Amino acid sequence: MKRRKGDHFMDYADVVETACQTGPAKLVPYSNFGRKLINLFLCITQFGFCCVYIVFAATNFEQVVAHYFPSAALDIRSYMAIMMVFLIPLCWIRKLKYLSPVSLLANILQTSSLVLIFYYILQDLPNVSSRPAFGSWKTLPLYFGTAVFAFEGISLVLPLQKDMRTPKQFEGLTGVLNTGMVTVSVLYFAVGFYGYLKYGEVVKGSITLNLPSEDLLAQLVKLMMVLAILGSYAVQFYVPMEIIWPSLSTYFQNGPYQLIAEYTFRTVLVLVTLCLAAAIPKLDLFISLVGAFSSSFLALVFPPVLELITYWPNVGRWTMAKNALIIVFGIIGFLAGTYASVESLVDAFST
């Protein structure tokens, strides 16, 4: 797309719009629609991440408070409301560069917490044969949604490459993208494998919730993860704001009124994510629902469609077959994962 339109930065929506504009003639009128569709799914996904973060932070914070102050235990939704004291001011930060220290601190806290989590889950492990190697076909769609949620970060790929000092190092077999994804994959596999081996069927939506409540170090891990997730919320919130606010800002005159309007809008959006999180305070099922419903399209359906549009009509049989399989896989995952997540949520709230 850069070769076709000039060597300038493009985000996900720009690539889709340009592909439609420079691809088959019949798709040119739909280029603006393609941009809006991508931005819609990006916003749904990012706000979904934000909702999950609220549920995660509130659930872990609730465990800590319930241990030390059992008589003062509140409903999970009350802890979500308490999180707003920190989240709203964080989301008032308008520049990504000012969020960098917050993101750095979040990464340090998450890394430290991960080391301590491995300290707990690698102790007194049972024999591998004591756990079933496979769950059930019924829960496979829930796993699909969870896995896609965990790995989906396609909206950040192009911005990360743009901000690198040497963008060419992003690509390649040992480039930043592959190195980062391999590292993340190994960590996911290790936490998932050893976490399930350690706790079995009683494993919870977050491995931190299985750590011993009476252990001071375990409580510290939970608090560090809460702070890290609150920081990550602000970074995830930045993406949809950059999509939505530029269009809305045209309705306000430059000056203090526009600034007040932006801060008000940011606050309202944070409160909307609070309401959604409070409506579905089930961490594991919320993760699966967000992953299956929106992330599957961004990561599995739109990219192969984009490749076909870009190279049409010079598309080989292998490329056509490969992309068709990925698209079908993504759509089946979307349908099955969304259905299974909604069904599980209905069952959870009806019992």
C-alpha cells in the first residue's frame, strides 16, 4: 500500500481503505465503508479489553480486601466503582508519550508479578498424568475466544513499526515482531500448562486468583497486577479515543470548550466500560466473548480478505485456498465462540 500511495505511515484502517481504492474497481465506492468497519471493530475490541481489565482488577482487589477485612467485604461491582478513582484521571492523559512512564511501570509490575507467579505454580507439581490432556469439545469454542483475545494485538503492529528508530528491524525471521510473539507465546504456554497442572479443575479465570490468600507475597502479586492492569487500561483506551474524538471535535470550537468537551467525553466512555463490566462480572467468560466476537475478525477474517483485494486478480490457487481456509476458520470461531460464551454467561447468571 505504501508503494501505491506513497511512503507514509498507515494504520490498519488506512491500509483497508487504500486497498479498496487501488484494488478491483467495484470495491472503490466501499473504501470509506471499509475504513469505518475496521475502526468499529477496533473500538469494540479495545473497549472490550478495557472492560476485561476492570473485571480483572476488581476481582483481584476484592480477594485482597476480603482476606484482611472480611467484615468490610463489598460486592464486586463496588470495587469496580472504586477503580474509577484511578482510571478516570489516567484516561485524561491525552498524549501517548505521557502514557509511556505509566506503560513502563505497568510492564515492570507485570514482569515482577509473573516471576512470583512461577514461584508459586512450580512448587509441589503433581504428575502430568493426573490431569486430562484434553478438556471437552463443548468448551473448545470458549478456548478459541480466550486464545484470540490473548494474542490479538493487530491494531498496534503498524504503529509500533512506525515509532521504531529502525523500522526495518521489525520484520524478518528474527525481527521484533517474531521475537516478541515467540516470547509471549512461550510465556502463555508456560503459565497455562503449569497453572493447570498445579490447580487442575479449580483453576480460575486469572491464575492470580488461585494464589494462597493467606500469603503476604501472593497478596502483593495481586496488588501489583491490579496496578499494572490499571496502567494498561489507559494505553488500550488511547486507541479508540484517537479514532472517535477527531470526528467529534469538529462540533466544538477550538479553545477551553473543546478541551472540556474532550475530558467529559473521556469520562463518559470510561463510565460506559464500567457499566459493561458491571453487567458481566465473569472474567473468564468476558475474555472469551470479546475474543470471539471482535478479535477474531480483526486477526483472522480481515487480513486474508485484505490480501485477496490487494493482489486481485493475480491470486494463485495456493493463496486463494490458504486465505479461504483462514476466513472460514475465523468465521466458524466467531460464531461458535460467541454462541458458547453467551450460552455460558446465561447459565452463569441463571444459577
